[in-house]
Amino acid sequence: MSEDNQKNCGGNSPGEPAATRSNAPMWIIVATLTLLFLGGVYFDRHSGWFNPRVYAPYQSADQLEAYQPKSGAAAAFAKGKGVYESVCGICHGADGLGKPGMAPPLAGSEWVITKGYNRLSHVPLEGLNGAISVEGKDWTMAMAAMGAALPDDDLAAVLTYIRGSWGNKAGEVTGDEIKKIRADLGKNPAPATSDQLKAMPE
Amino acid sequence: MKTGIGVFIAAFAALGASWAGFVLAPALQLGGTKVTTVLNSTDAYPVQRPGEAALGLQVYRANGCAACHTQQVQQDGTSFEVVLTGAGKDPVSVSNLAAGLKLTGLTKEAADAAAKSLADAGGKTETHLSGTGADISRGWGSRHSVAVDFLYDAPVQPGSLRAGPDLTNIGARAADANWQLVHLYAPRAIVKDSTMPSFAYLFEVRPATGSAEALKLPAGFAAPAGSEVVPTPAAKQLAAYLLSLHADAPLYEAPYSQLAKP
């Protein structure tokens, strides 16, 4: 028994095996790194980078965005219908015919089926005060600035819906134009009156 | 023990990594889930279940319904459809072109190409997206389930085994409280070969009083002559909960669109 051996065994009885170190086989290192790499590729392609809105079969936020159903006008129109029914329809009616004593009709209204939509856009953005004549009848109930809190695109969609429903055939409204009109108005504009609206370009 | 500290660090790292993966990452990812809106609309989603249905969730839980029923629809892929909505100035050539194109079951790229070629010819198109997969073709839903579907459920009952059908949209498939109650009392009165156990103990068989709540049972399952079967409050709550199961609204994270109904 050599002294060397005794040291290795921690002074135990002779002949016991000693723990030794050896290098990990190269193939294990290569296999581990390959698996890590493949895992990284899979994660990159399928996880959406922890985005809580990305679920299979979608693979990334960009793909999900690209797959949103939007058929241009059709999607805006559908959105406008939803906004109209939850915000405007309570007073103006889901059929756009208005409610006696409350709100004038929008179907066929001379304020709605104008060439441009500048005048019309001011009504939801500013609200309305005083009497307004619609289709030969006077309406006196004030309107709050119902559209002031809506995002530009939602307001544009609802105006598009109003101008294109119930037999109305006026053109589309874009969010960019609403943004401009809103910027010109500034914050908390005073409610418009019928005469002020008439003075504006259509 | 010379390697004690090393073993401790290795064990701590292994447990810490799995905790980070199974607890921390999902909490960061979905912990902030809040009410969202239905796609292309301002309707809030989801809405709170009515009180009776919220109590019914606990009845659902107590009776172990989730052991045999899932509440999660899976989706394998997407399919696009291009619909011609306007023929433009030259309707004949546009409709001839449309007849020659494949317009359903498309990939996004193919749908965009078809829509573009029709638009170039002067036609107007709409592109519609629907989900595909075994669950969707069974009629269990139109889209995959997402975290927000379960926002108001405590605890959530997603289930993991399908001895019975998925119930994500049972409130839409069988929107009739009497159907739900009869099915709970006597499953085989409605589905002949059903393997679902009868939940008769949620009902009371009592001398007939002509109650409006008495179940209308088919022959062979009816209560003995002179008696009637009425649901207990628990059965009514469970039925209300089942009727409230309807997680099918299109969402940003689970989009689909269908042709507008005329």
C-alpha cells in the first residue's frame, strides 16, 4: 500500500475505489448544444416572445396582426355598427329613425347626407345646444359631446356607418380627418349651435 | 461533505428554473389579463355570469363535471375565404374570373392574391377568416379558447379528459333550461347511448302539485304516477351555469369573421 493511495481513499482500508475526474465525452457536449440551439429556434418561431395575446396556431404578434379580419370598408362598417348601437343608438334608435322628444332621425337627415363630413363630425365632438331643425321638425334637447371620448378610428367608423346605413349613401369617413378636426377644436370645446354648424363648410 | 454547497446550488437552480418556468413566466404573461372587447365592436368581453350561474360554477365543481368534460376548444390552423360582394363595371368578366379561381379553403397569401386579382378586374371582395381543427369541425366552437375566456371563473374548470363532449359553448348549443335539467336528471332520455351518470340527487321526486317547475320527461323516464320531478336550487344553478357557457366571440387574440347575415 502506497501513501498516495491512502490519501485518495481518505485513509480508509486499502483497495477501495477512489472517485476520479474525467472529461465529459465530446458527443454529450455537442448533443446538448444542438438541443439548446433547436430549442432556441423553436422558441423563436412559436412563442410570440411571451406575448399574452399570441396563441397557437399563430406564431408571432406580427402574424396575429396580419391575420386580423379587415376587409377595408366592411370591417370599419361592422365596427361602426357596434359603436353606434352602444353609444348613439340609445337616443337615435338602432334603426336611425330617432326617438320623439329625444333625438332627431339620422336616416335621411340633411345634416348627415352632406357631401363632406366636416359639419357632421363637429356634432359628436362638440355636442349640440339649442334647437336644430331636422327634416322640417325642430328638436330642442341638448346633445352631450358623445364622440369626444371615442378614439379617432371608432368615431370615423361610426360616422361611416351613419352615412352609409338606412338608405343613406354618403361617403366614408377616415380616422385621419377626424384627428385633424379634433386637433383644430382643442380641448373641451363649447357645444355648437345650429347656426354655428350652418356657418361651417359641409 | 466537500460537495455540499455544490449540491445545494444545483438543486436550488433546478427547482428555481422550474418555478420560473411554471409559475413566474405564466404570471408575468397572463397575470394582468383584463376585460377586452369583442373584435370590431365595443362590446365588453367576457361579461360576469349572472348570480345563479356563478353559484352554478361551484355545483359544477362539487360534482366533478370537469373530470369528464373540458372547456377548452383547440384550433390547428386557419382557413380563408374570399367572397365577391360587388361586380364593378364589367360584371361578366369579373364573375368569369371568380368562377375560375379557388375562393375557399385558402391560405392568407392565396386569399390576398385572389382578392387582388378580383380587385384589379374591378370587383369588390371581402376576405373571411375561420379556424380549422377537429374541435371546430365537431361544432364545439369557432375559435381556440384563450385566457380571457376564464377571467371571471374561480376556480377555472378547463378539464383535461373528454369522456363527454367539450362544454365551452354548451350554452349556445343547447340554449334551453328544460333541456339542461332533463339531461342532468336522465341523460339517456335525450342521448340514447350517453355514458353520463344521472344526477337525480339534484332533483326532488315528490307528490304531484302541478308545479310549473316539474320536468317534462319522456315516457320511460317519467316519475311514478301521482308524483313529479322538480329541480333543487343546486340543479337550477347548475343549469344556469351551463346556459352561461358561451365563449365564442371573436377576439383580437382569436380572430375569425363570417359573412354578415343579411
